[in-house]
Amino acid sequence: EISGRDLADLSFVDLPGLIASVGQGGNVQDIELVKDLVISYIEKPSCLILLTVACETDFENQGAHHLAKQFDPEGKRTVGVLTKPDRIPRGEEESWARLIRNEREPLANNWYCVKQPSSDMLKKGVKWGEARRLEEEFFNRTPPWRNLNSLHKTFLGTGNLTERLSIILAELIAKRLPEIQKDLYKTLQQTEKEISDLPPDPSSNPLGEVLKVIDEFKKELSERIEGTPGEDGILQNIRPHTDKFRRRIRATAPKFVPWERNNAHRYPSLQATFLSNEEESNIEAFQDDDDDDDSGDDNSHDSISEHPSPAEERGPQAAVAGRSPRYISERVVSNIEEVERYPFHGGTEVPYMPAQAETTLPTNAICVDEVLQRAEMPVQSRTRELPDHYPFVVQKMYISEFVQNWQRPAFRLFDAVYRIMKKDIEKIVNGHFARMGRGGAKQSVLMIMQQHLDEAATRSRDRIDWLLQLESSPATSNTHYYFDYKNKFLAFYRAYRHNKNAAEKIWTYNQRGVSEVVSALAAIGIHVQPVDFPKLLPSDPMDPALNIMASVRAYFQ
């Protein structure tokens, strides 16, 4: 440090000169080490580069200038300083004077030239003032410096250089002051955060402290399970998966067609509009991606249930029944790929096709003649029965087939809920125990919670298996709803078999003819609904099969 009343307020870092080679016994790595040290300073935008060039060596051979130009190409932070002007070889004085006049390698802050005391004078203890007087005499009597005009002479001498450096540094600081303040504010914030993240002082009551943390953990976990507002709640994360589950279950509805297989392609697709108010809209169904991943955003692959659906085990043709419904308008399903994308759906609207277009049935469609054929197979169904009676085993077979397709959607929902619960528990445990015992408490609690979660998952999985097994034995206490749906489906199937146009009118509200018939019957004391009209149709040889179809479809609903 150099201090004094007449000295400028500057901080200098005396960097080592760049080296191109090392002597015997030297370390070659020192070349890059010195260069990296210099770069670590001059690359900073708040640093002034004092580029010193000795006049005793060719300018082009001094690497410092090339390095400074690399990091300050416009020369706004660089101040050139020529040293040892008394050692300029005879005849080369003018080339150095051109630098002072900024005619060669120009810099925004110009080039300066200084003459410092020799080693002998320093040993004799020359004073600062005396050194500056001798420097001034040298420039006044030595060419080419004495021949410079008055403007360029202001770039000679240590006094002019230090004065100019003070001004440049002040301007640079003023320009970067907002950035410096911003950097200081960010550093302050980071420091305060690091301080706040430090664990609290050791408690005088460690047992009480541990019990307090455990109580807080239990409270938050209970609140999360009960339900919390916000997008990141457990129930909010589970809800999209339950919506998919509901749509996937509805998509397993048996695809009954009230026409014989060899004639079914001549008829339009069915539209059970009486279900449109209770099932998902067609837009919802279209947006459901049945084949997408249920893992959510956690990129987790934890799955503790591997239950392929029976339909998948039987093959891709049977698996079609488990796909989600799609909706298209006025188009013909013409191949199996389209069928898989847009399967028939006995619930909400299904693909509508003009009457004149031929329809390609999906491979999982069940035609009325196939139902009757199964019902009359003596080995599987018929026993000692009257001709118009078919045993319940027929309905049970169809019911068992669609119930088997519920296994995969059920366990996909189960796996999704398990992953969500596991991720949320890990987050809560980390928030309460991460800073206790250098992470040891966190790991211990995580192991306990994981074991508890896995045990609960095992019980839940067993319960799902039990419920699926229970569903394989059809029974219902909702007799009113069952018969209501059965009557609607039976009327629906019979009406479409008899007359497609009449069926559409019956199932379309506010049809003038339908309203007139209902009013006329009411006038003679017979109160009916449009759904009762198909009962007036003549008997159909397929009535037993239609009855089975309506019964199975009503039970599913």
C-alpha cells in the first residue's frame, strides 16, 4: 500500500507478466497458470486494464496487448502505458510516439508514457517528488517527447496518468453502480437465505423438540389426506385419474347390436340418447386418452400391481372392449383401426352414420343372432326349460365378460394413487425431518412411512381383488333402476329393429306425432310415455335375445 495526501484513491493489482517459455527445471503448466490468473481479473467489466508495454522490446512481441484486446476489443477499459522510454533503440523513437498520438493501436483512453527511477536511484532512496521532477525533465529535453504538441504532452508523466485513471475509474463505477447494487442485493438475499436455512440452536429439551416435530408432521399429513385447497393437493392430483377410471369402466359396456350379423352393416349406428344426461359428454370422452400414462408429473415408475386385464390375456380382439369411447360425426367406420379408435358405445352418443352408408361393425360388437345362439346352446345354458324361458346363466356369462375388463382400469387407478401418495409423503417428511440429525431422522421416518404405505397398499389391493370377485356374481338391490333401464333398453332395441325412422322419432323429444299419440291415449285414460310405444310392435323371433341384451345392459348401467 502507498498512502499520501497527494495520492489518488486507486487500488492496483500487480499481475505477473505473461511468459512464453520456462527455463530448465521450470513447470510448463506455469504458462497457462499465469495466463488464467491475468484473465480472471481483466475479464471483469468493472476492472480497468493498465496495459504496460516496455519500449525496449518490439511492440508486436508482447502478448499482453493481444490478451487485453481479446477481452476489451473496443478499448474502453484499457489504458496503454509505455515504460522505459530511455531504452528505445536509436531510430525507433517515432514508432512509439505514434502510440502517444493514438495513431497506432488506438485506445479510447489513449496511451501514456512514464519514466520511473532506475534501480540505483531507488537504492539511494529517491523521494517521490524528486522522481517526478526528474521524469518531467526527461520528457522536456528528450526527443521525440519534447517535440509533441501541448495536447499530446498531457499523456506524458506519472501524474497525468494517475489523474486520468481516477477519472476513468469513477466514470466506470458510476456507470456500473446500478448493476453493483443489484449484485449486492442478490448476495445479501442469498446470505440471508443461507442463514435462515441453518438449523436452530440445540434444544435444551431434545425429547420435547422431537415430539413437537412429530406432532406437526402428523397434523400436516392429516390435513393433506383430508383435503387442502390449491392445485397441489392430494385429492386434486388424484381426481383426474378417477375421472379416467370412470370413463374406462363405462367403455367396457357390452356393445349389443339389435340386428343379425350378416345384415348389421346395412343399418346405422345406435344412439341411446336417453343416457346422455347421466354420462360424460362426448367431448369429455374424446379428450380421454385411454392409453396414456397415469403416472402424472412425477416421472415415477413405482407400480406395485401388475394385473393385465382378462381381455388382454385373451388377445387384442377381446381387449377392444376395454377401450374408451370416441365420438365422430357423419362418417363411416371402415377398418379395424377406426373401430379401435371409435368403438360402439351403448351409453352416450356413438358414431352416427347416414342410413345409406354401410357400417363396418367393431370386432367386439355382439349381434342379436349371436345372443340367441348362445342362449340356445344346450350345453352352456338350456336345461329343462319351457321354450320361451332362458336361464339366468346366459346373462351371467355376458356380465362376467365385461366385469373381467374392470381389473386393469381398477389397478391403473390404484397404481396412480399409490404413486401420488408416496410422492406427497416424501415431500412432507422432507419438510419436517430433513434438518434433524443430519438427515438421519428423515431416512428413518421415510422407511417407517414407506413400510406403512406398502402394508396399506397390500390391504387395498386385496380389497380390490375381493370387490372384483364379488362383482362376478351378479346381484342388485336397485330393482327400480334395473327395471327402468331394462324397459328403456328393450324398447330401444325393438324400436330400432322394427323401424329406424320410428325409433328416432320415439327417442327424439317434441316430435309432433309422438306428442299427439301420448295426448290421445291420455284422453281415454291410458297414460304412457314414448318409451312404452315399442311394446305395441308385433312379436319378433329375436325377442328372447333382445330381452337378454336389455337385461345385461341394464345391469351394467
